[in-house]
Amino acid sequence: MRLRDLREDRDLTQKQVADFLSIKQNTYSQYENGVRQLPIDLLIRLSRYYTVSTDYILELTNVPEPYPQKAKKALIFA
């Protein structure tokens, strides 16, 4: 995963990212070092935080841009 690279590119500490995620710094460190598996909800939050796709974090693509949001359809009540 690219967690460390994303964090360091933005000059953030593990503590700052952990605080954003409302978790302990040592837990975040375990995610970053691959000791513990990153939960999907935190993966999504990090992708939004860094404005990258989840696939980019997971190293499934080298394109960092996030996918476009789907337009929400207006509900029509008859």
C-alpha cells in the first residue's frame, strides 16, 4: 500500500493521520507497515482525505486521480 508515501508527500505524521481517522498512532503504524489489514471504511476515508482512488492506495493502479462521483438522480414523486 501507498499509505506511507501519501503521508510523507504531505509532510504529515502518523499521529496526525491517526487523529484524523480517530484511531491510535500505533494502530495506524500497523496499517502502514502491513502488520494489520486496513478496514474498508478507513481506506475510503483515506482516499477522500488524500483525494486519490482506493485503487491507487492499494497499488492496483499508478493513476492517483479519484474516480468521478456518480450524479444522484432526483426523486420524482407522482
